[in-house]
Amino acid sequence: MTWLKARWSAATTMVTTRATTAARDDRGSGTAAVLMFALVFMTLAAFVVDGGLSIHKRERAADIAEQAARYAAQDIDVEALRNAPAGTAPRINTANCDGRVRDFARQSGLSIQDTAASGCDMAKTTDQHVEVRIQLTYSPTLTGFFYSKDLTVRGTAAAEIATG
């Protein structure tokens, strides 16, 4: 019976020792998992934030383009209107279209490079209709750690002269 008691005691000690060693070997593995999940979460958050910023900048470029198109369409050829017979529709002064769009872009706070790249699409602009393009450059907020170049978005809009 003593022999059985000694054997039982040795077996229990060995199981306890293995369980303790196994518990010690697993220490710190949770930390690595938490760090990996945190890194993945932060990366996804960066793409969500910068994706929202991209949408916002595209909408802003389109808004500025719409306003610039209205501003360019307001520049009517006054001399032609005065010398025309009664009932003649006014004409847009297309010679000043690029200048007026760039002036509006500068007043809207666009950079010098973006202002220079903005203007009228003269192929689609007539004396009754103007097409405007606006360029807007911005830097990504959080994905700048991975992608360091500035991003460029463009907005286009059209305006027609209307009387009444």
C-alpha cells in the first residue's frame, strides 16, 4: 500500500508540474494577439477616415465648380446686348471664362497650383453655356503613414444663361 501511495504521489506531482509549466509557456500569447488586432483595427480606421475625407473633398470640388460655373455665366457681353434688337438673348462673354473661374477658385481658398489647373472647358463652352473644371489637392490624414503623396480630385459643372 505504501508503494501505491508513493506512486500516486509521484504521478500527481508530475501532472501538477506539467500543468504549471504549460501555464507558464502560454504567458504573453494574449498580448501578441491584442497587438495584432489593434494594428488591424487602426489600419481599418485609417482607411475609413481617409475614405470619408476623399468623399468630402470630391463634394467640395463639385460645389466650387457649380458656383464657379454660375459666376462665369454671369459675365454677359453687355455691349452685344445693348446693340442687339429687343428680345435678343444675352450672350456669355466666353473670352473671360477662364479668368473668372480662376478668380473664383482663388477666392474659395484653392492653392495656386489648383487655381492654375482650374478653368473652363472651352470645347464645350458656348455663348449660352459654360462647362467648368475645378481641381482640388489634399493630403490624406491617417493613411499618410503608408502613402505619402497628395491626392487630387476634380469637380465639373455646367451653367446656362437664363432670362426671365
